[in-house]
Amino acid sequence: MSTNYAGKVAVVTGGGRGFGKAFSQALADGGASVYLVDLDSEVAEAAAAQIGANAFGIAADVTDEARMQAVCEEIAQAHGGIDILINNAGLHSHEYSRPLAEMGLQKVRRLFDVNVMGTVACTLIAAPYMAGRDGASVVNIASAAAFSGGGYGTSKLAVIGLTMTFARELAADGIRVNAIAPGVILTDTIRSEMDPGTLGRIKSMQFLSQDGEEQDIVDAMLFLTGPTAKFITGETLRVTGGFAAGI
Ligand SMILES: NC(=O)c1ccc[n+]([C@@H]2O[C@H](COP(=O)([O-])OP(=O)(O)OC[C@H]3O[C@@H](n4cnc5c(N)ncnc54)[C@H](O)[C@@H]3O)[C@@H](O)[C@H]2O)c1
């Protein structure tokens, strides 16, 4: 799928690796100026350097409102505004996918801070710079886990709720807000952390037998941020090979 993003300005949180890096690459390939905002400054800068001259790595924590405000302000000043926000930064490693009692309050709080409040903060901060821009679009990265409970799943269910809420609240500013709920996709984090047994069990619950690929999620993002989705807002697109439909 190829969409023309020439002249567009995109902010991708968690842009240093995994989906975030793949989203950034695709948007930059389409001609956008892309800002990879990541907690890990080294990976953000390395990813931006690899992507090309129209990609920029920025160190920031999505839960740090003052820092995110400064980042968005700087980007908007340089380009006149922001067109696309991808709320992708999220905690989903094994450490944050355990039962609540095992995780303990401190980790649960951090999980919800990053996955939920990070999405709220980045959207509220970026929205004034996106208002009235042609094709302005927010895409939140939820998860198929949202439909099966658990601490992590509950944080992603909140992301789906926020998608509907922001779609309603930002429509008057011409900003569409949608979400993608990916199934298990073999990003580095999943590859290094998920044991083959769990992976096999999840795959056996898919309708389609093949592995989901990063490109499947990138294509969903390109669709939702592109002009063919101009009448779509408040929706969550499940990209799971049927996994989410089966639960
Ligand atoms: N990979 C999957 O199978 C899968 C499935 C469903 C949903 N997701 C969701 O997709 C998103 C990306 O997944 P991934 O596998 O690419 O993740 P990843 O762990 O490979 O990369 C996430 C990136 O986000 C950054 N990050 C973490 N906390 C941050 C913060 N507070 N502020 C700024 N940056 C921060 C990390 O440094 C990292 O570079 C996450 O929200 C995840 O929950 C992933």
C-alpha cells in the first residue's frame, strides 16, 4: 500500500523499535517528516538515521507531560503543525503481562500510566497543533488482548474506549481517531520473550494459519491515516488473523 504523505508531519511514540520503527519507515517512505519519540534515545536516533533524512529521533517519556508539550511545540513550530499522531508506545513485555497481584501496585500503575495516560497526554497535547489540518489523524495501538481481560488487556481496552472518546471530542477540529488491535506479531520483544508453547497456543486460536507480520499492522496504519479512511473515526481495526473474532 502506498500513500502520499508529502508535506505531512507525523509523530510516532515508541518509534525506536518494533511497530513504531516500521510505522515511521512507512510514513517517511511516503514523504512525511517523521518524529520518532522514544524513552530510549539511542534506539530512536539509530532508527531515525537508518530511515533517512526526513526522520528524527527524540528522547521523551510519553507520561512526562511537560516534555511532551515541549516536543510537540518544537515540531509544530518547525512545520506549522502536526498531521499524524501514532500512539504506539506501550508496555507489553512479560514483566507487564502478568496477573495484577503478581505485578504489584507499582508496576500496575506504570502499566496504566504508559499505555493509558500516555495516550491521553499525547493526544491532548498534540490535538491543538493538529486542529484544522487536512486529513489530521490519530491512530492508537491497542491489542487483541483487550478482548480477553488481564491487566495488560484492560489497559488496552481503555485505549479502545479512549479512541471512541477522542473521536467524538476531536471531530469538530477535523481530527479522526482510530485504533488498531494487533494479534501476536513477531516484533523483537515478542520474539525474545514469548515461549514457543504460548505462541503456538495463540496461533492455534487464529482462523488463518500464517504468522502475522509487522507489515500487516503497517498496512492498517496506512489505511487509517490515508484518504480512503476519510469517513472512518472511532473504530478499532482488529488485525489478528481471526484470533480476536474467535474469543
Ligand atoms: N508485538 C505485538 O505482538 C503486539 C500485539 C498487540 C499490541 N502491541 C502493542 O504495540 C505497541 C508496540 O509494540 P512493539 O512490539 O513494537 O513494542 P516494543 O517493546 O518492541 O517497542 C516499544 C517501544 O516503545 C518505547 N517506550 C516504552 N515506554 C515508553 C514511554 N513511556 N515513552 C516513550 N517510549 C516508550 C520503548 O523504548 C520501545 O522502543 C505496544 O503498545 C504494544 O502493546 C504489540
